[in-house]
Amino acid sequence: MNPYTVSRPVCIIGLGLIGGSLLRDLTAREHAVFGYNHSTSGARRAAKQGFDVTNDLPGVLARAEKKGALIVLAVPFEAVASVLDAIVEHAPTCGITDVVSVKTQVYDLVKERGLESRYVGGHPMAGTSQSGWDNSQRGLFAGAAWAVTYDYALEVEKLPQSWIDLFADVVRLAAMAKAEAMPVRVAPHDEAVARVSHLPHVIAESLAVVGDHGGILSQSLAAGSFKDATRVAGTRPELVQQMCETNSAAVVKALDEFLNYVTAARDALASDNPTIADLAEAGYAARTRLEARTGARKESVSPVKISSRPVLRLSPGSHGWVSQLRQAESMGGRIEVF
Amino acid sequence: MNPYTVSRPVCIIGLGLIGGSLLRDLTAREHAVFGYNHSTSGARRAAKQGFDVTNDLPGVLARAEKKGALIVLAVPFEAVASVLDAIVEHAPTCGITDVVSVKTQVYDLVKERGLESRYVGGHPMAGTSQSGWDNSQRGLFAGAAWAVTYDYALEVEKLPQSWIDLFADVVRLAAMAKAEAMPVRVAPHDEAVARVSHLPHVIAESLAVVGDHGGILSQSLAAGSFKDATRVAGTRPELVQQMCETNSAAVVKALDEFLNYVTAARDALASDNPTIADLAEAGYAARTRLEARTGARKESVSPVKISSRPVLRLSPGSHGWVSQLRQAESMGGRIEVF
């Protein structure tokens, strides 16, 4: 078996920015891949462009079942439950992964249906503020982190071989999209993305509103710092709602921490001796650490992009491999399977 | 007289990122320009590269006086007072402008010394998170807004011709750097930059710290939204302090407005029915307005960059020209002088 490619066909449910881009990547690599789009017109446009796409959900799932395909849920969170129900009915043995930006709530829906032995969660940390099939593109995931969850491996005494094979295939799916598979349990995942993805969205929205209140003069004076800081406020509101509302507990925790720092800075600036020294130094140190971590990649003279994430190579199912996943998670590392 | 070039030599005091880049631009255009740098080694490096640079402040000011040069203050705020004192002593008749990021406090120092008839404030809205002569570069100001203050024109009955000429030359200075001169009074300027420049710095610092607290897993999962949102946290802490602390009243006002929105979002997310709909919609609308405003420039197929800022052409000193400045300010417009 080719250790670099997914061992089965791939069936993608939902062809928006993420699902559509994945379909393009796998098609370009000539991997067996077919998909479903809810919108008739979207499905027709994709089919006209030569992609193997339908808008018949029961049909596409029956085909996935027949081919033993890996099903990728790439629908908005609010559609996950109904698609899982359809999978129970039409594709009763297929392995399942997803690309939804929160993992705890998806895993809850999976467990409610007793599907956990057939499920490995995923979340590619890539995107643009644009959405939909028409904005999907090849190479969207190149170099991005692709979280792969493995809670099930800690929940059962003896892992079924089918789950181990599924896990390996999800890691390979990320690799085929040129992303970097990072093992992470659902709760730490949701806490981390609350900090580094959902919180930045809430901040960008708030800053955009305050800048807008400054009127046309403020907007006209706005330079790179404002434009960069508000870029993700261009994300469709319903997508922001989905991310933040399905991960509200972790987002509130991150917001409270953030509010603490901003409020302290506000009070220090409002004092008789206005100062922002503490925050300016702490923020500079934090940003410098981030740059140092990713610096190796940027400064490399190699024509091949070198990842700054440490890599662990492991053989799923071998002795101690789940401990290796824990280790990789604790160091923010990526994995490769063999 | 050439309406596109400054009518006198230019003397730049301080050759960091801003002053150094301006020196490079004017030198490249073969305009008579010379400069002073506080650091001996910096001045020596610039001189070795063929620039007309010294580290003798009294000497350079005496030369400016002899040549009738326009003096550009490009030093950190904390050095402005002492350089103004040196100007009083060594260059008693030269016109003065500056590139400091706050305008009210600089104008106060100017007025304390009775220099207001010789002063027109400036602030180019350009920069990088890098600083110093070695990071200065040609073209840094291309397309950027360059605020030009005109409070003095509203403060006196009859404007001296020398001030009118100085104002015109500061507008031309911005144009020679390919920037867009925007007339604005010092107080509205400071309020606007508190919103669109200083507030984003405070936010970026706070977000960088919260992201850093998430540890290596969060950092490794961080994608574009986090990196863009924390970019300006890489600014040297003393520069952030200078900006925010010299404009603290306006920054606190902007922070209070921002905190209001973030706190409301936090409370709505912490409720029994977590929602972020209101903020997500308001933020999206605000960002979309910003994009619409600057969109014309981006989508242009012309090889010449077309500014999205409305332009007013005016003749300084002519009937009603100060009203035209007010009008340009109220619509965030740029001006050209003839």
C-alpha cells in the first residue's frame, strides 16, 4: 500500500470553500474522489467543470458505502446532525471525518449516534474571508495545520483495527492536501482555537465597528495596522456565529483573559502617569516568540518549504503509538504515518 | 516655480525608519536634501552610502538657516522639545514640519515656544514593525495618507504669506514621497489615529499575550487570522509607548468604546442562548464599507494606481481656501496645491 495516499476513495459532503478546495486537490492528484453539494446550481457548476459531483445525498452516500469510501463532512455545523443521520441510514459502515472548526460539539453528535468507532475528527486551519465553491481553490491547505482528533483511542480498552486504519487515512488525507496533521484531543483543540482563531474574529469585528464610528476621516487615515487587524471581519456573519456560538464556553474564557489585559492597559493609560509599558513589553515578547518559532521556515533558502513544526513519525497500532500522539500534541507537533 | 516640488532645500532631523525613508525618496528625486542623525554610527553608515548626513545638530541647523531649508522633525516625541529649542537658537527663521504620530502634544510644544507661524504639522500613515535607518527604504510612503495640520489658519485673523508658502511646501513634500496629503486639525487627527492606529496596537499586544498563554499547541495551530491580528505587536515597545502615552486621552476613549463592544459580545456568548449575531453583522457591515471605499483602487485595471480618496485642488492663500481645507477634512479627502 502506498503510505502517502488515502487507502480508499473519498466522498466529500459539502463543497464550500473547504470541501471544494479539498475536492480540487484530490482530483488534481488523481485520487478517486466524489462529492455532494446541497445547492443544485453549485453542484451543476462543479459538475460542468468536470468534477464528480451530485446533489443527491442518499445516492452519494449509497455510492460511498458501496465503494468503502472515507466520508468527509464539510457542511456547516448546523447540518452535521442531519448528515450523520443520513450516513447511519445510507452508509452504515463507512469511516467518517469532518472539517468543522469546533470538535467537542461534533464529537457529541457522533457519540449520540454511537458512531465513535467510525469517526476521526479533523480541522484544517486554513481559509480566507471568502466562502463557497466559487472561492475554493487548489493548494488552500499547503503548509497549514490540520488538527486530527484521537479521543476514542483513550476511551476504549482495545482499539478496533478499522479505527486505526481510519486514523491513518485521515492523516494521509491531510498530507495529500499538503497540510500538516497535528494530533489533538477535542477539548484542547477547542480551547486553542478559541484563543487563536475565534477570539481574533470577535476582536476584528469589534475593532471594525469602532473604526467605522470614527467616520470617513478615520477610514481614510487607516493604514496597514487597521486593515490587517480587521481583515477577518469580512467573514460572512453566519460563519462567525457558527464558530463562536458552538464553542462559546472556550471563547468566553479567552475573551475574559483578553478583557483583563485590555482593561488593565486602559486603566494604566487613564492614570495620572499614563503608561502602557507592561503590556507593550509583554506583547512584544509574545509576538517575538511566535516569530522565532516560525522563523526557520521564512528564512530558509531551500526551495522546498521546511515546516517549523516538529515531526513525529509513527506507525498507527504499534506499541505505544497513542503515547506518541499525546507527546506530539503536547509539543504542537505534526505526525506522519508509516 | 515647479508646482510639484518643494520650493526649498529640505533638512531632516532624525533618520530612523520615517526620516531615513524620506531622505532616500528625496535624494532619489535629486531634491536638495540633507540630514542629521543622533547616532554617530548611523550617521556614518548613511554618509558612507552617499547621503548628505551629519551628526552635528547645531551645524546642520545653521546650514538649514543659511539655505532657508524646510526642517523636518523626524525624531521620537521625547526629543521634540530639545530639537525645537535648538531650532530657536540655530535656525531662527526656517519653516518647520514633523512626522510624529501625535499632533496635539507636538503643537503644544510649538506654541510654548511661539513657533506656530513657522510650523505645519505632518504625519505620514506608513511604517513597518521594523525601525531605524537600516530598515528605511524608498517608496515607503507610496499611496499612504500624509496628514497635514492647519490649525494655525483658524487661529489668526490674517495669515502671513510665509505660513501659506510653508503649508504649500509641506503638501508638496508629501506628494514628492508619493503620499496623499490630507488636511486635518490636530485634535481630530489624534482622535482618528487613536481609533485606527493606536487602538489596533493595544489590541494586538493583548491578543499576542493571550495566544502565547495557550502554549505551544495554540501557537502551532495559529493560522493567518492570528498572525495578521498580532503583526503590529512586533513593533518596538518604546515606540508603542510613545504613540499611546502621548495620546492617552484619545486612546482611552477609543478603548472604552472597544471594551463596550467586546464586553457585550462576551455577555451574549455567556448567556443561556449563546449568540454573537449582533456583533458579527455590525462588524461585517463596517469592514465591507471599508472595502467598498478602497475597492476602486484594488480592482482598477489601470497600470497607474488610482487613489480612492477624493481630491480637492486648491491654491493656498486664495479666497476661501481654508474652507476648502475644512471640506477636504470632513470628507477624508486629499489635496493638491497649485
